[in-house]
Amino acid sequence: MDFQIIIQLILAVVLGSLIGIEREYKRKEAGMRTYSLVCLGAAFFTIVSFETFKMFINQSGINFDPTRIVGQIVLGIGFLGAGLIIFRDHHIEGLTTAAGLWVAAAVGAAIGAKFYFPAIFVSLLAIAILAGLRLIEEKLFNKS
């Protein structure tokens, strides 16, 4: 079991880092390290929650729902994201970074819940959105 948890945590760091590459390339404050830490933290909180649930599953009088931690991860990342978003010179900054961190947390939670294929697929989609759609925006809408 411990080896599987280590693999889950390493996968969370790898996928979080991959999602953060584009932000790093664009020299945003939240890059590979931030994304990998968010993904790792979400994965670890989810793992701890599910493993703790297993410890108390057969004990009477204990009401324990391991999925509640996922809701708390979403809430916590929402606060982190809100701190990143600012309105400056008649435009909003940090919105894409906040949304990316939200997705990285979801990927981490999925890894923690052992949903490996969906986590990898969502990571690839996020990378395609961050990098691929930026190219389309630049070509079609003259954004830099």
C-alpha cells in the first residue's frame, strides 16, 4: 500500500508540473512548482481521507465521509484562486492561472481517489487548452 501511495504522489507531481509548464514558459508567478504543489497537496489530502475512512469503516457510531475532503479541496483552491485574480487597467489578470490551479487540484484529487486514466486525460486536456488555445487566440484575435 505504501508503494502505491508513493507512486500516486509522484504521478501528482509529474502531472501538476506538466500542467504548469505553459505558465512557467509565459513567466507567470504560478508555474511548475505551484501547480505541482497544488496537485500533490490535493492528492495527499484525498489519499489521507480515503485511508482514514478505511480505518473506521466497521466502527459503529462514527460518521465519516471521505468524499467531503474533495469538497474542501475545491473550496480551498477557490480561495487561493480568488487571491490570484486582480482587476488592473481595465482588464482582469490571473484568471487563467486560477482556473489552471483549480484543474490541477482536481487532477490531484482524482489521483488520490485512484482515477488515474481520467487524471491523465484531464491533464492532457488542460495542457492543450493552456498551450494550444493560446496559439489560436494569438492567430485569430491578435492577442500576445
